[in-house]
Amino acid sequence: MRVDQKFRAELVREITDFLEKNWPEAASEGSTAITDRQLQAAAAVLMVSVVEADRTSRQDEHRALEEAVGQALDLDADTAAVVLRAAEDALARGASFAAILQSLEAGCSVGQKRRLVEALWRIAFADAELAGQEEYLVRKIAGHLSLTTADIVETKIRAREKFLAEDL
């Protein structure tokens, strides 16, 4: 299925609205509910941030990123690519990383936070090299999400095991 430009433009606008408008207002109003769509947008933005953390983006990382976004959001490959580009566009436009983390911390269950951090670790392992900047960013995100050290280690181990199993 080919995703048309109109759909991409609408998706970019929707993600940008979530990142720039809805979340800061929701956080300031004390709302703790986060929608699946907001979680999906945040996951895509955070995943892009991890890929860009080491300042050397490789094709295998982008491929893993598209697959992770597609799996997490239950999207076909073309739509996952569009979501990924929309997240990149939102970051390029200065989406508030702090607002994203604050909303995720307040609105996600511990299980959602663990799955998100595990997906971030998986992206960091995608190029078979865990750069210091990538590890730092994933740990920092996990800390902002109030995950324990045990959660961080467990999610890292699971992600690494999945990476190694896929690589064999």
C-alpha cells in the first residue's frame, strides 16, 4: 500500500499537534490519561532521538526503527515510514522533549514505560554497537519515566537478547 502525500501531511500535523499543543496543556491541567495515539507519537519521537544520539545514523538503525514503529503501532511498512518521518519532522521543528517525557511519566502505566524503554534499547542495539550517547539517552529517558534500575537492566537485557536472536 502506497501512502499518499495528503495522508502524510495530515499525520505530520496530527503528531505535531500532539507534541506541541495537547500534551503541555494536559500536563499543566493535571491530566494523567495518555491516549494510544499520543503514546505512539511519543515512542516514534523518542526512537528517532535514540537513533540520532550517536550522530551517526546507519541504514540498519533506520530499518530497525521502521520495523519497531510498525510493530509498536501495528502499521504496515509504508505507514510506519510515514510516522517515522513525521516524528523526525516534529523533532526538527523543535518539539518539546521535556513535555513528551512529562506526559509519558504521568500518563503511562509501568508496563507501557517498560515496553517503551525496551523498544528504545532495541533501536540502540540495531547497529550492533551500543554507543555511549545512546545508552546515556535511554537511561536518562528511563529515569525520567521513574523506572527502577532493575527495570532499566531487565529491559536492556531483553532487548539485547532479542537483537542477538534476530542476528543469528
